[in-house]
Amino acid sequence: MRTNLNSELATKPHYPILDGLRGVAAIIVVTFHLAEPFSTSNLDKFVNHGYLAVDFFFLLSGFVMGYAYEDRWHKMTVGSFFKRRIVRLQPMVVLGMTLGAIGFYFTDSTLWPLIHTIPIWKVLLVLLIGYTILPVPLSLDIRGWQEMHPLNSVGWSLFFEYIANILYAIWIRKFSKTALSILVGIAAIALVHWRSQTATLVEDGR
């Protein structure tokens, strides 16, 4: 069954434009993260509101997931779906956390005031938890920014990617078009509200 599934997925039409959009969004996100710590206001950021490209990534992932798997469920189990997603996502989780641990002490600065006080055993503990992509508790905040994944701050996106994959496989894929439309509408309202609140907090310097 696995061989047949792989061959069917491989024969579906590929859209190069999506690769291009993904590349542009990736450049925007990287530029935003590199510039943000050194900016003094929204005026001197290279890519202001570049974090919105992450929202685009989630939208693109949702489309790709539905396109690739929606008509395959009669030949695929939930377990096989999860195996495929773990193979796709987990290597990036491990690589990101490992690189973060290797470079952790080299990033000691006023931006991350706790780094020089952190013993190596705590870094290794955070690394092991990070490999599971589960958020660390505040007691393991090793950079002083109260992050979910201190060794790879953008790991939160993969964490929610996993959550979305789980919800899709066991629940959302069974929705009717009407139910999906309602869910998308609620999600859009929640996203706009959350983004506006976040922007307000950033502008207020809190």
C-alpha cells in the first residue's frame, strides 16, 4: 500500500509557482528575524510586518496538505499519514534545535541576558525537550525571552504545524464545505484580532 500511495502522490501535478512563493516568504521571514533585534522602531526594519509571511506559510501548508492527501484517505490510514508527516517535519526540528544548542553560548549579549549564567546541563535538557517539539516550561527559560523553544525560537511554527496535522487527520478532513467555511471565518477573525493585539503591544514597547 505504501508503494502505491507514494507513486500516486508523486504523479500529481506540481506547481512551481508555489515553490517560488515559498522561497520569497522564506527570505522575508529570515530578513525580518535578522533585522528585528537591531531595530529601534518600525521605521528602520528592513521588512516591517515580515512575520505575516509565517501566516502565509500556514495557508500554503494547508493547501498543500489538502491537495496531496484529500483524495487518498480511502487508501491511507491515520497512522501512515502521521508517519509521513513525522518523516517530513522531524528532521527540521532536530536540525534546528541542534544548531541552536551548538551556537547558544556564542550568542551571549545584552539581547539575551541569561545566556552566560546557564549551565550546560540545562542547555542539554532544553535540547532533549526541543527534540520532541514540546514547549519548555518557563523554569527552563535560558535566554530571558520566555520562548516556547529557546534553542530555536521559530520552532513554534513547527509545533503548530504538528497540531494542524493532527487536527486535520482525525477531525477537520471530515468537515463539510459549510463547516470548513465557518471554521475559516472564525480563524480569520481570531487571526486579525491576535495580530492587532500583538502589533499594539510591540508599538507600546511592552
